[in-house]
Amino acid sequence: MDVSLEQLRTLTAVVDEGTFESAATVLGVTSSAVSQRIKALEAATGRVLVTRSKPVHPTTPGAIVLRLARVTTQLAADTAAELGVGEHAGHATLPIACNADSLATWFLSALARLPARHRAVFDVHVDDQDRTFELFTSESVLAAVTSVARPVPGCRVTSLGSMRYFAAAAPDFADAFFPDGLTAAAIAAAPLVVFNRKDTLQHRFIREFTGESLTPPAHYLPSSADFVRGIQLGLGWGLIPELQWTCDVAPRELVHLAPDRPVDVPLHWQAWTLDSPPLRALSDVVVAEAHARLRVTV
């Protein structure tokens, strides 16, 4: 298979930007040039690599070639940065995925610990910890914080520890909806705060706590800070990360609903095994920060 770096960079741009036109703008070429490069790459591989939709998505063969594209372009960027030549001189872009709760608590501190000599910039994709793995396997990112421990061929998996969550509510809300504690009937009636429709953590707690699959009314607040603030304001109850509870919440603003029933979510760092100094260094600081901040996974 004879493909060029230019073609691989174009494939990455098309998938990341979502359209041929946007990829052309990023690459500084015409849309026609982007189309010709993709057609040439498809001819070289003998496969259709992307859907001609908006946004563009890689096909199953396209995801395989996209992995090659990400690895190759990252190594090329690292080499240019080390040599101090070309458009990548002096910086490296690292696309990574992280769950929202980690980003709101410990992950930014890890990014800040990356040694300045790497002069990296970060392209952070945020999703639920169960969904960041999909970004990783779809070749959108080079590394991810995920709840999935299953390794992908060509990557390295490192345990980070567990994020602990506690069920919480504002005091007035708890008095109004849970006067007799967390009974199944009260849980079914009390409004719940959920991060988004991919977030299954609250319902997992309900099933484990009650033994039933209950569907209480729910507010959806897709921001870690707003999620906690919504619970503080009495919109509903939900599971709050221990790190947010101890660092961001005033003692009187929330009460524990089940202090003896925490939920622990093991997290892992999945990263491609590239000979990339910035990616290796990033992995080192992420693992170190997580081990310092998260609970040891049993």
C-alpha cells in the first residue's frame, strides 16, 4: 500500500473537521484538492474510507487507515517540533479524551504538569467515562481516560484508580422528598439530576440500592459544575464525585443521602504505543496525578 503523508493528513483533517470544505480551510488548499487526495488514498487502499455525509464519518476500513494516519502524522509532527522546522515547529497537538468529572477535578492539573519543553497543546474531547473509549477506538484521539480496561491492539492500558461518588441533595430537598430516608417509593418520585442521556451512574446506584429499575423524573445538566450547582439549588438529587464534594462544596450546601453506600468507578488511561516524546510525557503526568488524587482500585 503506497500512501503519502499528505493523504494521511488530509484524511485526519476531513474526519476531524466533518466536511471536505472545512478540511480544505484547515489545510490551506481547495476542496477539490482534498477530494482528490481522499480519492487517491481510497484507490491506494482499495476501500471506501469515508462517508460523503455531513458530518463525514470514517467507514470500518477508514477507521483502520485513520489509525495509521493519526500515528504517522503525530510522529511527523513530533519530528518537526524536535527539529524546529515546518508548520509544527515548537509545538505538538495532542488529541485526548476525558470524562467530564475528571476534567472538573484532577485532569487539568495533570495537563499543567507536562514539562514545558514539550510545548504541547491539547485538543480535549469530553464525554462520559463509558463513552470516551468509543472516541479512542474510533481513532479520534491518541489517549483517553476511560472506564474500559480492555486494551486495544497497539495501545497501552494503565490503571488510574477509582473516582468515588456519593448520593447527595440540598438539605431542604432531602427533608421534602426523603423524610424517611432513601426508600424505593421516595426515589421513584424525587427528581433526579443526570449529566446527560449517556450517563448511567445514577440509575446504576438506584438499581444497586433498591434492587429495582426505577425511572424517576430527571433534569439533564451536561456540565460538571452545573450538575453540582443544580443539586445545591434543590433541583434534584444525584451522585457527586468525592473530589468535588471535598474541594468545591460548602458543608451546609449538601447532605449525604447514603454515606455508607458510595459508588466507585475505576478509571484507566489508554494510549497508543507511539514513539512520541510528548505523548509519553503526558502519560507519565496523567498517571502520576491520578495516583495522587484518586482512590486505589481494589
